[in-house]
Amino acid sequence: MLDCSWRKIWSQLSIFTGQCCLLLFVALILAGYWYVAAVYSVWLYLDWETPNQGGRRSEWVRNWTIWNYFRDYFPIHLMKTTDLDPQYNYLFGFHPHGVLVAGAFGNFCSEATGFHKLFPGLTSYLCILPVWFKLPFYRDYIMCAGLISCVKSSVSHVLSRKGGGNVAVIVIGGAEESLDARPGALTLKTLNRKGFIKLAIKCGAHLVPVFSFGENELFNQVNNPEGSFLRGMQEKLSKIAGFTMPLFHARGVFQYTFGLLPYRKPIYTIVGKPITVQQNHTPSNEEIEALHKKYTDALNKLFEEHKAEYGISEKDHLLFS
């Protein structure tokens, strides 16, 4: 019972780690330890571009026992459909975004689900919004787990490395898709997301569709249909700040009625088969469109082949928007 409670508390804290780090930085200044904040600010200035240059991963951090608690809370599972040759670089397209992106973090930012055992010779980098690397202390913590900025130059840096063995994981639907994350949701924001396709062609990185069953089951969300005032404000925040804020809720630490702790629902992240990509530094629109269709078809096939195993009705299908 005590072990279970710690899993709950750790999952709760993991949602607000960035905010806590920012509060710690402010507290240092207010408490008279401004010189500590000043020294860190100098470090932040000198280290500003590191998230765009492969980050600063630490295998020690990625193997912390605490990630096993995070994995077991839901629990999270990583499944592969085929082996991946480490002589190539890969771009994993992760779907859906969900609210927490728990599957992407648990599987690709730690060794709790055995990424290196399943895919020997590959090194994973989860690409996230650059705004998170502006938070003091938190940026250093997440870089140790293998997170990097999702800006084009950052992803290209990883996928252009010689010798292969690098995996850039991009949550294709992004913040916009998180606004539709609720139990039963199967809508993916992919039709107008073609930048990752162009990037894969320019770098010659093979594309791999990844679908995470259960990702949308972790939280309920305040009703925010298209055209509503709330949805309008959330979309405006996304345009201004680059991220948005789903008004989510689920359960508490010691009760199941209401809270910000995610539901304990299993997550099964399925890594699909690679789509071979021929490098072309100047891809045409036709080439991008053709590969985009090939990718969405492969993603849809991956979903259809596995949905019955994870409790999704045969009549339910993905909706691409």
C-alpha cells in the first residue's frame, strides 16, 4: 500500500516539476540567495544552445529506479513490431499527444520499459517545445533524460549524425491535439503536419509510425468544442505562447472523485515498421505529399491491426484532421 501511494505521489509531482523548478529559482532570489540565481543565469546563457545540439543525456538519470514507479503506476508497456537496423537514423512519429504524453516520456526518456533491450544500438531523443528549456533547473533535468528542442535545427542535428543509430521522437499532433484528448478520442492532427516529412527526406531518416493505446484515457477534460469561448482562448494561447493549456482533471492521491492525478489506465505503445526514405536535400511538394500519404496509411494500418487487442471496437477508426 505504501509503495502504491508513492507511485501516486510521484506521478502527481511529475506533472508540475517544471513549475516547481521555476518557483525554486524565484524563491532563491526572494530568500536572499540571489547570487546563486545569478551564477545559474550565467550558466543558462552559456548553455542556451545545448537543447538544439543533442542535449546532455545521462544514462544514469535514465536508469533511476524512480522511473519504474512511473511505469508501474499506469502501467506503461513498449512493444515492437519488427527490429530496427541501427545503421540508419529514424524519425518516430508518436500518436496521440494526450494530455501528459506519458507513453512518450516513459518509453523514450527512461529505460523503465527497456528501450535499449528492444532496440539495441539505437539512442532515443524526445523532441518537445523549446519553451520548456527556458525554465531554470528543469531544463537540465529533462536534458539528462534525453529530451531536446523540437525546432528544425535541433531535430536535424540528431538525424544528420553519421553512422546511424539515432531516433528523434516527435509528437506529431502537438499542443493543438491535446485539446481533444479525452477518453475514447481517436482524432489525430496529421493532415496539415508535413514538416516532419520534409525533414525526414532532407536527412534521409526512415519514418516509423508509433501509436500509444491508452494515452487519451488518462484524463477527462472540460468540454471545449470547436467555436466555444474556452476553445478560442486555448487556441489563442497556443498561437501567442507556442503551447496551450487543456483544462484536465481525473483523480486525487487518496480518492477517485476529482484531482489532477491521471487515472491508472494501461498504456501500450506500439512501434510500427519503418518506411524507407531516400535522402533528397530539395524535396518537391509531390514527393512530400506522397510520403505523407504513405506514412498516414502505415499509421492507420498499425492502429487497425492492434486495436482489438487493446479494447477498441472494430467499428471505431482513426479520424485524421
